[in-house]
Amino acid sequence: MTTKHQTYYVPAQSGWPIIGAIGLFLIAFGAGNYIQQLATEKTSGGYILLAGIAVIIFMIFGWFKTVIDESMAGLYSPQMDRSFRQGMSWFIFSEIMFFGAFFGALFYARMISVPWLGGASNNAMTQEVLWPAFEAAWPLLKTPDGTTTEAMPWTGLPLINTIILLTSSVTLHFAHVSLEKAKRKPLIIWLSLTVILGAAFLALQVEEYSHAYQEMGLTLTSGVYGNTFFLLTGFHGMHVTIGTLFLIILLLRIIKGHFSPDKHFAFQAGSWYWHFVDVVWLCLFIFVYVL
Amino acid sequence: MSTTTHDTLDNAHDEHHHGAPKGLMRWVLTTNHKDIGTLYLWFSFIMFLTGGAMAMVIRAELFQPGLQLVEPNFFNQMTTVHGLIMVFGAVMPAFTGLANWLIPMMIGAPDMALPRMNNWSFWILPFAFTILLASLFMEGGGPNFGWTFYAPLSTTYSPDSTALFVFSIHIMGISSIMGAINVVVTIVNMRAPGMTWMKLPLFVWTWLITAFLLIAVMPVLAGVVTMVLTDKFFGTSFFDAAGGGDPVMFQHIFWFFGHPEVYIMILPSFGIISAIVPTFSRKPLFGYSSMVYATASIAILSFLVWAHHMFTTGMPVFAELFFMYCTMLIAVPTGVKVFNWVATMWRGSMTFETPMLFAVAFIILFTIGGFSGLMLAITPADFQYHDTYFVVAHFHYVLVTGAIFSIMAAAYYWLPKWTGNMYSETLGKWHFWCSVISVNVLFFPMHFLGLAGMPRRIPDYAIQFADVNQIVSIGGFAFGLSQLIFLAVVLKCIKGGKPAGDNPWQAADGLEWSIPSPAPYHSFTTPPEIK
């Protein structure tokens, strides 16, 4: 760069986006058909869905490889780095809003729909006419139509998981500090530790789900308590899975020697994402388990 | 700013300063904001005609009372898919296309901030709409629950193809979010040196705020369609009172998305009108900073008014009043905007080329839509208007004579810059007058139908509504046909015409008018200096 202006790298042409679009098409079309075929013998939708997921994984690897190669070739200016950072922050903001929809449903059920079914506010007749025997309570252990379930206690696995995830945020922060100080060995150790903690969280989550399904009778179909419980923790678990994969890739790149103390956007993005997932869990722990 | 020096520098530069590649793959693989803008605009126009054809089916069926042409269930599919296509397939992609074409040129950027993601955002859309349209041909039919897909219509009583509807909405949402992130990052990070916030063209400002709204509410739409999916197929009861949920909860979450969504479809219009009115009045825009603040206020208020769509659902009186007053408050910033446009025209030396005609029609007709919105905002009055043709008249005034007219205005205004040729002013005027007359024949009598009590979304109606419905249908067919003139104008303009020159409107202000027409494939590879 000889001019005083930075050159903003505009890639010429790229095949990855169209592959990604086809991948999303296959996922959407496949999932839509798969779900319709659940009650039937047909399986075509499932295969289309799997093909779509394969295409997307291929696209992610290819696209990221291109970006990493460009980055290693020094094509990116600090301005581009800012674009990536801002893009990642807005993406995380959109994720917050996604969880917001489900938290909204949780609060609505707790504060409005369940109490109203129990006759709160000016809804005495609602209860009288619909389900006079219904008693409003949260967690909703007996739904108006009589489905019963048990409440997931916050002690035990959920508490352990909270500690695990909070610790993982701390270890990731130490990894970041080591990266900034160019201390390679502590960096690898702290990051590996974070990955292990993430995986442990997921394993315990699976354990908790099977406990809920097999011993507690708490399932996706056990009324609005089970609905909000499984959708919130389920989507959170999906995000932890993605975050863990993200961290594993970062670890592999660090072992290859990819980042420098002043240039490590991908690491920063991964750690932002991880901290975000952590904060979502804290909200979950408080509003789904404890309160 | 010295574009010439930059050009010579660029020629000596490396591989990414090439012209447009040739052939189909240019469009499939492109990372160029102008190519992607063109793709968005054509896609939007095709969807506009597709959704329009569905509207023609609706108006043909409603030409007479009784069931003439289509089954009620098919009629419902037509109203639903017409709405979905016009909202997500026509208006939103048109604005994104304009954003792609114009924002980098207006702020002096070389391209959008994330060019590959830009391509991805676009190419998701044709696939998403293929899925949505294909679901019409599935066993049991396509979506028939209205574009608002209220539970339990979309859960308990919906066709199996709802699963496809849900996933097509999901990928449309992914496309919108990525498009919006790209716009925000471009505006925040890529402005040329000296392009300070309060020097930004209003189109850029309004799009920045629109993009923020998109990122904030499209995920909420994704959440609510997911709940519809699990309620229908996986036995959850978010929207089922028997399991402790509530069908009204659907409406709360949906309209938390839905109300900002309607502003997503009008804020960029405000930016377009704020660009066109000063040019043809030959005066700077009156009250620039108040326009910026008004746009921001509208965006903030849009998060506090969602329940005005639900006054008749039996909310507590406090909620009804809160949402009524918040809704009425929106009239204030909107009024500021209308006042500023009129004040800009005041004592200007005005001329009335086609973009200006559409802009003036926008100001008048959008204001009519705004006033009927105020009427609907009054809770006790809304109990009468709710779910009648009055509502249909209201939102078509703001969306057709509002959003669509502004998009037409923008197309005429920037076509010379895009193609390098002037469009045919005669044909343009024909298009305008045919459209503006027919659109009022189409939508104005709907107010009376609604006030007289004709409900929306029905294929049949009582005999006393017959005369007015016939007038409305004739207006509808005429409006539909008038849009073919627009297609002719655009095609003719692309093929040739009087050379436009850098600034065909003389008084037009802004960086996009400082570069040649047609705009070179890469504009501002090095940023211009703004004084």
C-alpha cells in the first residue's frame, strides 16, 4: 500500500455463496419434507436434509479456508478487520433477539397465560368456563388438560453445569490474555481446557435430558413448562455445540501457528460467541431453573 | 475529489480492478454490489408480478358475490401467499437492491463491507420462494392462514405443507439478517473520509435504522415460526391453552416482529423521498437533522406499539390505552417528515418529471394511509374497523402508494445512473397517471366497504357490497396492467435512450451523481475526500 488510503479488499468472484444457498435450500426443503413424513414410511426428506447439512459443512470449510488464506496472504487491512468485528457483533445481537423470543414466551406463560387460566386479573370466568379445577402455579406441573410432570431442580446437574460454563469463560479469557502476550504454551493449555469444559457441559446436558425423559416424565409435550424448558435449553445446547466446534477449530489453527498477538479476529469472534452463550446460560439458569 | 487520478492509479493496480465478467456465471458468482443490487431489483419485480397475479385472482373472485372462480381454500392460499410474497419477496428485496446499488456510491465506498456474504444473502431468496410457491402444489395445499399465520389457524388447522412454509421463512430470515448486517457494517465502517454522520444522505440514514430493525426483529420471527412448527408437529402447546399456553401469545410475539417490520418497509421510502423532493424543488432538504431524529424516533416507537394489532383480543384496559397512546405518538415524527417535505417544496422552482410525480403522490397518498392508521389506533373505534376492508385499505395505502410508489420513484430517479440512458419521460408519465388513478379506484372505495362492515379475507360477501367491489376489482385490474408499462420503460431504458450524463437532474446532490453514468463497475476504489 503506497497511498495514504487503505485498500479495501473486494474479492473478485466466489462460488461459496451459491453453494451455501443451495445447501440452505436443501436443508429447508429436506427438513420441511422430513417433518411431514414423520408419521409415514417415507424417508426422502431426511436424506435431502442430510445432503444439505453436508453441503453447508463443505461450504463452511471451503469459505473459511479461502478467508484464512487471504488473511494469511496479508490482503486484509485493519478496516476489513473492523468490518468482520462489527459483523460478528451484530450477528451476536441477532442471536440475543432469537433467544429473546423464547424468553418472551417463557415470561408470557409465567406472568400471563398460566395465571389467567387460573382466574387471575379479570379472568374468573375464563377459569370457570374452561377448566374450573385448574390451579395456576409455576413450574406448571399439571396442565389444564391434565398432563402432569415434575420440575427440574436447580441443584445437582444444572448447578454443576453453571459452574462448568462460568469456569470455561474464565479459562477462555486466560487463553486470550496468553495470546495477546504471545505465550503459546499457556494459550494452548487454557484453550484446550475450555474445549474440555464445553464438552463436559454438553455431556451433562445429555445426561440431564435423559434423566428428565426417563425418570421425571418431563418431556417436550408436557405442557408449557416442558416446552419452554426444552426449547430454551435445547437451542442453548445447540449454541454450545457450535461454540465448542468453533473453539476446536481455533485450537487447531493455533497449533498451526495462525494467530499473532495483534491480529486474531477469529479468536476474538470465537471468544465473544462463547461469552455470549455463557450469558444466555446464566439467564436460563436463573429464569428456567432457579426462579 | 479527483476521480480521474484514482482511475489511472487503479489501472496500474492488481487483479481485483477488472470490469464485469461475462455470461450467466457473472450473476451467480458475483461479489459486486451493483450486480447484486440489479439481481435484487429484478427478483423483486418478478415477485411483484407473481404476487400481483395472485391479487388479480382475489379481485376476480370478488368481482361478484358468490363463489365464481376458485374454492374458498384456494382463495385463502391466494391472500396468504400474496401477502407473504409482497412483503418478503417484493418490497423488502427491492429496498435491499436499492441499498446495494446506492449506499456504497452515496458514502464513497468501494463496495459493500462483506461482498461474498452479500451474494449469499441474495441467492437464498430465489430458493426460499421456490419452496414457498412449491408448497402451493403440495397435497392439502399451501399456506392458507393469512400472511400473519395466527395460531391456531397455522397450527391445529393448517395443511401439512406448513413445515415447508416455516423453513422457507427461516431461510428468508437468514437472508434478511445477513443483508442487514452488511448494510450496517458498510455504513458504519466504510464511509469516505469526511463523510460524517450528519452529512450522510437520508437514504443511508433511513437504511441504517431499517437494518437495525431487521437485525432486531427477524430473529423473533424465526423464534415464532419455530414455535408454530413445534406446536404443529412436536406436540408443544405454546399457543394452546390446554397445555398452559395461549393463542394470543402468538399474536404478541408475531407483532413484536410485525410492527417493526412494517417500518422496515417504509423507512427507506422516507429516505428516497427525501432525496427526490429537494432535487426537483431545486432547494436543499428542509430540516435535515429533524428528519434523522424523526426516523430514529419512529424506529424506537415501533417496538412499543405492537399490540395495536390486537385491540380486540381482550387485553387489559391498561394495555389497550398504553398501546393506543404510543401508536398515536408515532404521528408526531411522521408529521415532522411530511411537514419537511412540503416545506422543501415551498417556493422551490419545481418541475414534475416522473420521479417527482411519484414522490408527490407518495406524500399525499401515504399521508392518507397515515390518517387511516390514526383512526385505527383509537381503541374503541378499532373495535368497529378491526378485520374489515378498512384495514385492507389502510395498509395498502401505506404499502402500495407508500412503499411501492417510492420504489418506483427511486427506479425512475436512479435509472439514468444505473443504465447511462434516460428513460422515456412520455411512457413514464403514462405509467404514473395510469397507476395513480387506478390505485385510488382500487383502494379508496375499500374504506367504505370496511366502514359498511365487509370483513377481510373472505371469498364471498353480502349482496350490498357488490357495486363497490366491482369498482375495486376494475381498479385492481387496471393497476395490474399499468405495471406492464413500467416493465416496458425499464427494458427500453436498458436498451438505449438519450445519454444521461453524470448528473441528468442538474440539481441532484450526492456522491453518486459525481461519477459517470452508467456508474463504472467499481466506483470509489479509493475513497473520495468529502469537504
